[in-house]
Amino acid sequence: MKLADLQQALRDVDPAAILVPPRVLDTVIRQEHRLNNLVWRIPHRKCYVVDRHVLFRHVEQEELDLEPDRLLPPTVILIARPAPEKLHGETRGALLLKYWRRLFHANIHVALEQRIDEGKLSAGDVRERVEQIGQVEFEEIRRVLTQDCYLPKGADDRAVYIEFAAVFLELHYFAGDMIRVCFPALVDRERVRRLLLRDVDGETIYGRTRLAGAPEPVVRTQGSADESHDYYWKLVRKADNASGAGNVVGAAILRTRAGRVAPAALSASTRQQAEEDLKALVTRLRAALHLSDTEASEWLKDLPALLDKADQGLQPVEAKLLHELQTVCLDHEQDIFKIDLIEWILSFGKRPIKRPLPSQRLVRIVKHLRGAAALLTRARLSDADRSHLGILLQTALHHGEERLRERFRPILSGTLSDVGLRPNNPPERAAFHKMIEELLDRITDFGFLTFSDLRDAISRNELKMPDLAEPEDFVRGDPLLRLDRRLATLLDGVYRPSEFYLRWLERFTALNFGTPLGRAVTSH
């Protein structure tokens, strides 16, 4: 099919519709929405409705490839021109059907904008429509339309409603099986269709915008392959790949989404496979969190409710929560390493470039459990499910923190004793234990410990560092610097050693405070 034939077919049906180069359409949309040139996700770049005077404020008639004497109507429909390979690679019927859909979509915009200009669709009417659709469902619609590049970020309710009407009715007339894929939160889709048809006569526009020679959209039967079934198998393949890579959460989410569009014969088995992926996640959590059989079964009661919402919307919080739990498993199962070329050079090759960080495991598990607990407050769960899952998370977090403390407490106390910080009486023992717990609190809350934290914790307690006994102590470093080096080795990845300038400051101030003569000079 030739480009001129396609343009003529559009013009015969709607003189306002013109085919324009994609770069021209992008320019108009960027200017209208004030988008930065660095933004590459252009909303509505397949077709766009614009007033004529606005159009010629941004482009010239020659850029539209129009006849010099052609006068456009007050409202113009810009449709992206197909690439040459698309023009010759598709059949005439498929190409006409595709541009019939785009013309239909644009005419829904025109009809609704006209109702607004006539005062028949006020802001109050839009609010009423939003309430009838449902506020939660409408917010998901907003996220879906923004994610799929139908809307720019920050679009108001009126723009969202108009775009939703155009997309929903386009799918209804041309690909009805895809509505549940695009808008899974809409349970009563027939009620939504009747609501939209109160504002726009979709049936009339459907007939009026049909291009000459365009075939009817294929009526799908139960056994025939259609767009939704193709989408189903695409999701299943992605889920299998994710499962093979160990991403059971990603696989479960993809299978849940596939189950919504699956053929009737495959729907139950697809959902069953998603539940099996969840069971695999709980099995891994059991090992990572040291769960009993009873605790593991309790976890399995709540995760399906999260999974049911994890495939809905743009970056749903339920999916993030499940991925946080999977990351807990990965932290337990995988070794953690650090690539440190600088340290290898400074140590003249004594320390390896790739160093294992075994101390990071418990810290990262606690961090991700805390992240999951924070996400739970925003999850779309019932109060009972949220409360029950919250108890499970807090219990796991408490046990994780206790394991962290048990792991690091003897390292801290032993290292402090090694450098001379030994309590000799009950008050000093109480101060010593208090200092250890303060350091553990810091690791638990922030995931790391710094030289400054160590120095400040020692200074707040009654224990004092021993004096420099001989010149060698100055060369090797005072007890605090030796402690810094020891912890950097024993808690590699958790303890962050001092910077170069801090080490030299500490080394010279030790002469002022770590010797009797230095203290006397400093005091007087």
C-alpha cells in the first residue's frame, strides 16, 4: 500500500486527519507539554489532537507535507506516518485496521473535548465519574496510562478521564480481550463501558471513522489464538526464564498476570504454578530466617494476598515487598564480595582484589527485612492480613537483629580487650557492656560502623585508653588506631576504617593526651 493511498483513505473519512513525520509529531507534543529535549518517552506519539492555530505556532505547513493551498479545519488530528518498511511489510487490510483504530481513538478525544467546551462535562462531572469508577481503580488507571506513554506525568483528573475513555473504548471495539490485561483492577468492565458511553457515542464514532477497505476486527472464539493468548504465552516464557534464573518472585508475578489473560483451560494451572513459586520463596525464607514448620506455613498464608496485587499498576508496592523478601534469601544463599583495586595497590598485593565480606550477610538481611516492614504500611491488604504479616516481619526482624548482635558482640568485646580497654571493676564493666551495645545499635540501625562512631562511643564511657608506653607505640599507632585496623579486618564491609587524614591527626594528638608529659603541657 502506498503512503498517498493511506493518506487519501484517512482524508475521505475525516478531513482533519493528516499523516505527519514522527519527528514533527514529537516536536508538537514536546512544545505543548513543555518537555525537555532530554526526555525520550513522548506521550501520545502515535496520534495527537491539536488546534490549528496551536499547530502552526510550532511547525510550518511545508513540514506537514501538505498542498500549499490546503486549509485545515480548526481541530487537526496528527497521526504518525508509518515507516517505509512498515508500509510495505504489512498487508493492506492490517494497515487500514491499525489506522482506523488510531483515528477512532483520536475522535474520542475530539468528542470529549467538544463536550467540555459546551459545558456538558464539567470538573464536577469528572469527579462524579471518578467516584463511580472508584478512586483506587482510577489511580491505577492513571499509573497505567502514564507508564504506557499515553499521558505525561502530573496529568490532572480530566486529562486522565479523557485518555482512559479513548483507550478503553478503543480496546472494547478493537481488542476486547486486552481490557483485563491493561486495567486489571476494573472488575465490572461492563458498568465502566456504560458509564463512558454516557459521555461519548462510541458506536457512532466506530462506524464513522472506518476506513474504506478496512476489515472488521476479528471476533475471537474460545479456541482461537488472539492477541491476549499471544500475550499469555509471552508472559509464560518470561516467567520460565525468570524461574530458571532463580527469580521466583518475578516468575510468580508474571504467572499471575498471565493467569488473568489465560485461555480457560490454562487459567487454573497457571495460577497453580504461581502458587508453587511462592512456596519456593517460603522454602528459601525458611532457611534464611531459621523458621520453623509452623512459622513457614504462617508466611504462606499471607503472601498470596500480596501476589494478587503485585502485578497491578506501575511499580506496585506489593511487588517491591516480595522482591525485598527474595533479596533476604539471596543475601543468605550467595557469598558477598568486594572488588577493591585501590586497597590491593596500597597493600602491595598483600590483600586480594576480590575480598569476601561474610560480615555483610546478617547486616543485609536485617536491612532488607526492615525495608519490607516499611513497605507493608502501603501495601493494599486487608487490616487482618496486614496485621498478621506485620507480626511475622517484626518477629523475623527481631530474630535477625539478635543473630547479628550474637555474631558481632564477641568480636567487638574481644578486640577492645586486645588493645587494652579492659574493665577492672563493676562500674567499668557496666560502662564496657554499655559501649558494646551502643556500637551494636549503630550497626543494627545503619548497617555499618565508622571510626568516628567508635571514637565517640569510647569517649562517652568511663573506660579510658591506655597511655603510650614506648616510642614503638607511636610508630605503630595508639590503641585506638590499632583497634581501627583490627576491626577493618574482622568486620570487613561492616566497619569503615578511618581516612588518611584522621589517622595522622589521631597519631599526633596521642602525644598530647596519651602521655603524662603531653597531658601536662596541654593542660598548662
